[in-house]
Amino acid sequence: MPLFTSKKVIFVIASAALAGSMLFATGCGDALIYAKETRGQGMALYNEGNYGDAAATFANATRQDPRDYKSYYFMGASYEAQRAYQQAISAYRTCLDVMPLTLEGKSNISFRYHTIDSLATAISKSETSSQEAASLERKCKAKASVEDQWLLAKVCRYSGDADAAIDAYNKAVLIAPDNFTIAKEAGLYEQELGQNNRATFALKKAFAVNPDDPQVNDALRKLGVVAGSGSSESD
């Protein structure tokens, strides 16, 4: 009898745990659905130009699903449209922080790159842009990551500090020479500024990763570089 009772108790506890986990899973599923619907409402408000209500709606979506990186991004865009740059910076940074928490966010590289660019724009427009840039410089000197170095390059670029931007771009390319997007962006920017040697270095890195990109090939031709040879036409 005690043995039977023990098994019965274990069975009841296990059944309750299973029911609880199913309820939790259902609740999470509902929250994700509601978050997506709320994000859709936010997008409608954003497209109407109602940025204040859009920001509040996106914030509500993130409360329902704290891993909803897209809502964090569009919350930042809504704040930026209102020139509330500090709030925009915070939202963009949170977007980047939560992206690795989901498989979709982790694999959405193009969205991440777009968010980095938006963050740089918001920082460059903020009243604390010089402090933000100085903080990034210290962070990069302490432990340089390619994203931080790239972000610093963009902030300097959008703030009009070309010399600092070129230096940060070069460091980003050296950290991640196989990153096509960074090498291409650095090379094209440096070419615009007439920094041909630096541009050639970056564009060759980009070409090595993707030799079929028309912008890179066109830029290299204008610089007098024979694509794929590593030499200039004048050599």
C-alpha cells in the first residue's frame, strides 16, 4: 500500500508539472503572438508619423516579449524621429544586446548591420556625441571588437571627423579582414576622401572576399588596380 501510494503521489506531481509546463508554453506562445500583433500596431502608427504613440506601442511589445529585437529597433527609430536621441541610443543598443538571444536574431546579420548604422547616426546627432565617441575610443583601446571599432568609425564619419573615421575604419578592417561589408564601406569612404592608398588596401580585402561586387570592382578600376592581380595598371 505505501509503495502504491508513493507511485501515485509521484504520478500526480509529474502530471501537475507537465500541465504547468504546457500552460507556461501556451502562455509564452500567446505572449509572442500578442507581441507580434502589438509590433504591427506600432508599425502602423510609425508609418502614419505618429512617433510618440508608436514608441509607446513598441515598448509594450517588448514587455510582452523582451527578446523582440525588431520592436526595440523601431522604438529607437520612433525616438530618433522625435529627436529624442538618448532614448533612441538606448533602444538601439538593447536591440543589439537581445538579438543573439533568438535564432532569428542571431542569424539576421543584415538587420544587425542596419541597427549599428542607426545607432551611429543617433549618437552623432546627440548632444553627447563627443562623450560617446570618447567612450568608444577607450573601449576599443581596452579591448577592441570589430563591432565597436566599426561603430566608432561610423560615429566619427557622421560627426564629420574624417581623420578619426579613417583611423577607426582601418583598425576595423585589420581586426576582421574577411568582413566584406566593413572593408567595402571603408574603401569606398576613403576613396571619396582621396585616400587612395588606404582605399586600395580596404577594397582589395573586400575583393578577396567577394570578387563579383560591381561597386568594389568599379572602385578598384578607378584607382588603377587590376582586379585580382594585386597590382596597379601603371605598374
